[in-house]
Amino acid sequence: MNPTPTYHLITPDDLQWRPSNLMKIPNADFLERTGSEHMGVRLWRMPPMSANTLHKHIRAEEFYFVLEGTGRMRVGNETLTVPKHGGVHVRPEQLRQVFNDTPQEVLWLIMGAPEELEFVQGSRSAIDLSMFYPVDPMQLPPELHGHEWPPKT
């Protein structure tokens, strides 16, 4: 019987980048191989003039940290500008959306806990997406008015 490891080293070569389901934003899940059901951690590469989903969480608090570039996000009715190495903590039940209205890519590290059990691989419960997306999740923020995201392929 193998004991449960007390840590997992994750190197850049371990990451698998993929486009997000709805908005096609490149992201890499740091914890998918660890089996963690307590927190989620992802890197998000926000292309110029792009947006992630407008969403909220049931239980999870999230911390958004800008690694490269200048981050932009809306939380509720406020638009925030987050400098490189700055961060934003958002509690559950609050609508939020990361977007990029600049010509440069922005790299975010987004951490959330506890993991939303509805999204844990192998969950047996049906997901009521309206709990996470009470409004159109693909709506763009006003700052991207006139732009199209995700691009049509």
C-alpha cells in the first residue's frame, strides 16, 4: 500500500495548457494531478481584447494574482486595475470576470478554496450551472464593447 504523498512538486513541463470550455482562454491546472479536493490553482494567459466567463462561486473564495502585464477585472459593478504582482481576493456569491482590454497578453495565477465539489472529476451530482452563471457567462465587460470574444474559428 502506497502512503499518500505529503507534497507534490509541479514543474512547468508538467503543465498541460488547454483552452477553457466557454471562452477559449489558455489555462493550465496546477493541481489536476495531485487529486486535491481542497483548492484549485490555475495559470490563465489572457490574450489581448479577451475575457473569461462572468461567474460566481457557491463556497470558493478566490485570489487573483497578476504575474505579467496589467490585470483588469470586474467584481460586481466595479472595474479594477491590478498592477503586476498585485492581487484581488473575492468571496463567494460575488460576480467576477477577468478580462484584458490591452494590446499585451496578461498572465494571471488564480487560486480558489475550497474546491467546488460539483466540478471535481468523478462527481456524481448533476451540476446546476445557474449557481455559477446566474447571467450570461459569455457577456463581455463594457470595456470590450465592439470586440468579439471568443474569436470565431
